[in-house]
Amino acid sequence: MSTFDRTWRKLAAAARRTPPAGDESAPYGFSTRVAALAFAAQPPSPSAFARLSLRAAVVACLLAIVAVAVNFSAITGAFDDDSAVAANDDPIAEVINQGS
Amino acid sequence: MPEDQPFDLAGCLDRVRKRDQDAARDLVEHLHPLVIRIARAHLPRRVAEEDLAQEIFLKMFTRIDQYQGNVPFTHWVSRIAVTTCIDQLRAQKRRPELRWADLSERETQVLDSAVSNENDVAPDDALEARELVHKLLDRLSPQDRLVIQYLDLDQKTIAEISALTGWNQTLVKVRAFRARRKLQRFYRELTESERL
């Protein structure tokens, strides 16, 4: 055994003999303070209903995006036809067309 | 809570998860001896043990929903305590070196006696021996210090250290081996340094 090992063992053995440092129970008011701080810092965990609602909202958004994407051409086509339809329904345009 | 009744940990945890402050207080009271022992054993310089214990408990409450029950709750809390201590030790600068000039007169005498004398250190010198041990340990990295502290001062087994820290047993053994070699180097540097 080296000098270091021997010395270290003796020092560690002596260190182990030192009395434990003080009382191990929580000081007065410590647990109340910690419990209050813990719940003040922590937002309440969402309820099952809130979590389900959030998931449902995400799914609904995705479905809406998919629906728009699938029907995109139909939607834009409907707006293109509007001007023609509007022109056919416009009596003034009809009069002007007849005059020309 | 009545002293003679065993502590209902599972029931208390359920109530804490429902944000019952009385249960949280009971849990802190119940775990305080465990947490303060770890905090005192690995307390960095200039950090009050109560502040460190408070930080450990706050971390425990923040993560309490993550506790799955795979390990005993006290082990889970010990790991939080150990990692918090390691983080705090990391934040403080390690002692650049340890020289004779850093030791008090009594500490020098105790070290001399431990080196030259065949007998154990006298009981009256236990506090100085403890201070010497901690001055040497302060030079190690937080993880190395932790392993040596558990092995040589708290006399825990490799399996116990593994359970407390979450490190596997091989890692604990390797860390202990390397830490001892470093400790030996620091000791050599100290004894070869110039005496005042």
C-alpha cells in the first residue's frame, strides 16, 4: 500500500468519526415555504377535458387545411365564373350590348 | 401527522399531484432528512444548505408528474438531489491547487502525523482530518468527488452508488479508479510544495 493510500485511509476514517452536522429535520416554516413556492411556480396541469379539446382543435385545423387543399381548384374556378355570371345578370350590360 | 403511523408515501404523492399543499408539506417534512444529508455531503462553498435543499425540493415538485414508480421514490429524489449538487459544484470554480500554505497549523500537524505515524489519527483531530479530506476533494471534478465521497466517507457499495446516481456500476468503478489517481496526484503536489 502506498503512502498516499495509507494516509488517505487514516484521514477518511478520522473524517467519518466527526459527529453528523446538526439536526436533520426541516427548519420551522421550511416545508410551508417550499410547498407554497412549488405550487406558485407550477401552472396547474390541464384537465383531461382541456387536453382533449386541444387535440380536437388541432385535428379540426388539419381537416380544414386538407379540405381547402383538395377543393382548391373548385374554389378558385367558382370565383372565375362569377364575373361571367355577373355580366349575364347585369341589365345595363345587356342594353349596352344590344346597342353595340 | 401522527408520529406512530407509517408515512403513506403513495397516498401523499397522489394528493401532491392534485396540488394539495398540506400533502406537499408532509412530503417535504418526510424527505428532508434524506435531502439534507445529501446536500450537506456535497455542499459547495458559499452555498447555504437550506437554499440547496429548497432548490432540490422545487425540482422534485416540478418533475413529480414524470415519476413512473420504476424505482423507489427515495432513490428518484436522491438522484435529483445528487444532480442538483453536481450542477452547483460545477458552477463554482475548483481550487486551482492545494499547497501547504492553504493548510492551518493543526491541519499540517494532522497530515504530518498521518504520514509518519503508524497509528490512526487521534479522535481530537477528526475535525481537522475532515477539513483536509474536503480540501483535497474540492480539487476533483463534481462527479469524481461524489464517487470518492460515497465510497470512502459514506462507505456505500458500488451498487448503492449506482442506485443513487443512476450511473451504471462499471461507470462508478471507472470513475472511482480515475478519481483516486487524481487524488494521489494532488496529494503528491501538496506534499512536494514548499512549506512556509
